Amino acid sequence: MKVQSSKRVYVKVSLDFICEHGMPQPWATCTECMLLPHAMQPVPPAPEPPPTPAPKKRASRAKSPSSKKPRKASAAAARNPTRLPRTEVDPCPELYGTRDLSYEIPETNLRYHVQGADSGWVPISTMPRELRPNGWLYLQTERLLVARCRVKGIGFRDRRWTHEKSETTFDAGPGAVLELYGDDWEYLSIDLGPGGDAEVRGYRYLVTDEDGSVGLAIDEDD
């Protein structure tokens, strides 16, 4: 198409550009500029590349409770079940702790526990988790340790006498017991001090040193 020189023709360019003739639209140039020698023609700036969009984050898929992998039981828990026997056919757990055990009794029952027909066991209701294999079971009256015997392990008895006072003891029925070497009871007298009177949850654990001294087991967070 021929264009008269008296008229300016607007040619759209790729970017906003104002030629030296002051064309009103920043997006156009004029015929006069376009008719100049090629080397003198104004060159509009090169278009800037569009910004690269940021990569979309993958939406995290919430896992349903059923999709979670079940936790594997620790090797220690697998090796050391803690469920006490309820019948004579139930397996008995093994002891795996590092401490000894204080077992409180009335003073009037001491002879029964040490010399009686049932001196080879004592009833328990929960797993003594801290009691070590072949550890000591100490009989305690008030805050004194008065006798001790080695522990064989955990067993089961059809009849279990409680360790209340002689006139109030009763048959607690079938259940778990600590089996003892009942022929090897030793008499002693060790004062545990004020800690022997303190209330404890569960069992009171002790530590026996190589020199024979006995003390209360103290946990790190106590």
C-alpha cells in the first residue's frame, strides 16, 4: 500500500516506543522514521522476556490415620513382654531391670515369709520393670530392711496369700508371684532413713553395691 508523505502512518511495534517526531501513541512509530535509511531508522527496544512463573508447589496430601505405617515394636519390648500371667498356661515375662526390690510387710509376718511354708514366693499385682534378673528381694518393715532373698523370676500360683497383718491376710486368688530361693533367706537390719517412709508409686527399688551396702535407687529426673 502506498502512503502519502503528507500523512503520517502509525505502525504498531512490539513495545512502547516514542520516536523523535513525538508521536502521541507510545506503541507506534511514523512513516518518516520508517522511510529513513535502514541504518538510521530508530530501533524499538527488544521485548523483555516474560517472567518465568514460579514452580507450583505440590500440595501435600494429608495422610489418613489408616495410611500411616504401624510403628514397629522396639527390640527390647519384643524381647521383654511385661504382661503378667493370669492363668497357669500364660507365659511368664522375664526380668530385665538393673535394680533390687523392697517389699513391705507387717513386722508380725516376718517369720511367715522367711520360715513359713510359702517362703519361696510373694504375690505381685504389676510387673516389676526395674527388678534385675537374680536380684535381691528385701523385706521391709517401716523403714528398716530386715531380710533378703534372691529372686528366681516371675511365676504363677493358684492361691496367693496377701502380706497384710497375720489376722487380716486373705487369699487373693490366682495370679502372678515373684518366685524366690526360699531356702536362702538372710536376716539383716538396714535403715533406709527418711526415704524409706516416703510414698512411692508402685515398687520401691534399691541398689546393692559390691561392698554390700544398700541404698534407695534415685532416678535422674528426681
